[in-house]
Amino acid sequence: MSVTVPQRILVAPSGFKESLGAESVAHAIGAGLRRVLPGVHVDLAPIADGGEGTAAMLAAETGGTLHHLDVTGPVNLPVRAHWARLGFPAAKTAVVEVAAAAGLRQVPRDRRDPGNTTTFGAGELIAAALDSDAERIVVGCGDSGTCDGGAGALQALGARILDLSGREIGSGGYELARAARLDLSGLHSGVSRADIVVAGNPRNLLCGPRGVARVFGPQKGATPAQVEELSFALDNWAAILERDGRAPGDLRTGPVTGASGGLGAGLAGGVGAALRSRFDVLLDSGLTGADLDRRIARADLVITAEGAIDLQTPHGKVPAEIARRSRVQGVPVVALAGSLGEGAPSVHDVGIGAIASIIPVPMALADAVADAERLLTDAAERMMRMLLVGGALSVRMSRGAGRPVRPTGSGTRRTTGPRIPAARGRTRGQHQ
């Protein structure tokens, strides 16, 4: 019996929210693959999706620098945050990661009400990048704990949001219900000199039935009543942005308007920021000089991963984007996840051939988060062993033991005999 063994495996995961960054996820998966195939070429390509770790990843890939500073956090307490100044080929570009200043991780679990959190710190990071004379600022959206329509960021940049009596409103999304006018006369002078690009999910909208409050409010701690209150406030804010702001067009239901709790709409209306797909900006614009599509084309197998695979995954999440690109190249894709939620099988329709949870036995969420690296490594090993068994079965059936199948592609090698390596000693958490 022959076994089809991949020679090159591309590992292209997202981060696991509030647990591991994309780089750590990629390294853990690679370690599991090498347990089974020690000589395989593993190409690690952690995906910067605008969320946690994006600024650091892009700085590292381009030889750029991270700049740290204290800013106002999402619950109006100081947090240590950062922005990146990229190196070649984008030396005049800064990257601001919203999650560094207004991330869900920074909101204590007993204070998770997105109507009371603010993006003020994200605005402070943008101001710092402007002060450095950056010519282009990419604002990465993802993993935020806010839903203030970007009002806080605009206030940090010098805008005034006034109520009917001419007084400035407070912070947080609920306050937007009181807003009556947007005054942009005091904006940071650097806004007019730099191109600001918001990199977000095109499917994230500010208002409407699929508006950001209704879709993501519950994930950030909002009750059904609070979701409706936030939706009303954001509707009011959208009307003000369209009337008093700088961006023509639809700021209610346009693509990316709902990114990071509506920060996309706020920056578009307040400072004239361009709203673009995060994958177009972070993967296809030449920002880092990396060519993901070329790396996919060279692979025999692609493994992606995300903290949770569910009904939202096909709608602009990293595994779906990786599957879309891989399908064009004819490269098979499998995915690992911290959890498989409602609608997880829908990812098969976008090109993910198989999915698996990294959790082999029931365990508390806190334990899974704390032990995610080991769980990922063990899961990658299990998945690779299963794929090799499938390859052996395919070869056997193609030789007449069952219904014939197509020969394997040219990017694989054949080994005679059942050469699936034995486990090198059991690891904790593995079961027969």
C-alpha cells in the first residue's frame, strides 16, 4: 500500500481571540505537523486580519518599529498600547491596531456593556501616528470591545459632538442618542496631510437589521434591550455623520461602516477615511511585500484556524478568505477551531474540506484558553494522521480495491508501505 504525503504545507491561521495571537497559533500547528512528518516543509503564514497582533506582525515582516504609549482604554482607564511604523516597502506607512487601545480583552468581564466603552484611545494612537508625519495610516479593525460609532476616536482627534443645547456629549455609544451636531473645526492638523485607510470586514455595517449593534453587541456583552438602545443611537449618529461629515455616500449600510463597533463610519464621516476590505489592504496591497497567493499555489495542503468556526465564518473571516484563495489555486484546505458553533458545516460551501475542534474532551473554557497552544499542537497531529489515512485509502481504491478515483497531483510524493509514523510517546490529553 502507498501513502500520499504532502511535501509542502501552508499554515495560515487567524489568532484565537483572548488566547493566542496568529503567530503563536501557526507555530503550534507547525509543531504538531512535524510530529507526524518531521521532514515536511511547513510554511508559516499567520494572517494579519486587523485584530490583535496586526501591528506587531506587520512591523516584524517589514523591519519596522513598534511605538508604545499610554492611552485611554475602552473603560476610560489608562492602558499601554502601541502603533507600528512599517519598514520597506511601506516606510511612510503607520498601522494603528484598534484592539491595542480598545480591545475586548481590555474590558473586564463584569463591565462588558458596549454602550459604555470608547474608542478614544484608538484616536490617540492615530494622533500619535499623525505627529510622526506618517503619510498613510492603516487602521486595522478587529477584536474591539466598543460600539461607539468611532465617536471617541473623533473626540481624541479634536472633533466636538454636541447635544441640542450645544454641550459636548459624554463617551460611549449610548450618548450618541443625545448627539445633535458634529463640529470638525478643531480636528488635528495632520488629518489633512495623511491618507487614512480603515481596513475592516466589508460585511460589517453600521445600521439596519445586520447592523453592528445587533450582530456584535451581544458578543460584547449587550442585553437585548441594550442592543435596541445602541441601534437607535447609531441610527442617529449615522444621520449626523452624513449631514455634518466629510464623506459622501452611505454611512449607514455601506461596506466596512460597522467595523470595530462603527469606527469605520466615524472615521469616514469625520476625517474622510477610505473604507476598504481588510484583506485587500493587508494581503493584496503590497503593504508588506508578501504574496499570499503565490505561497498558496506552492502548497500541497493549506491548514487554517480560528478561535471559533460557526455560521459567521463564511462571511469575511480568515478561514473563508484562505479557502476562497486556495480554491482558485486548486489547493485543498482544512481548518482547526477552538470551538465548532452553530452553522459550522456551512464553511464546506466556501471551500474548507474538513474542520475539527482542538478540544478532545469536555473542559472548562478557562482551561481551554490557558492550554490552547498544547491543544492546537495535539489537534494538528491528529488531523495530519487522519489525512494520511485518507490518502492511503484513496491510493488503495484507485488501484481497484473500490471505486476508482483521480490520481494524486504532482505536488506529492509516494512512499511504499504504510509509512504513517508512530507516536513518539503519548502526550497529555491524547486518547485512543
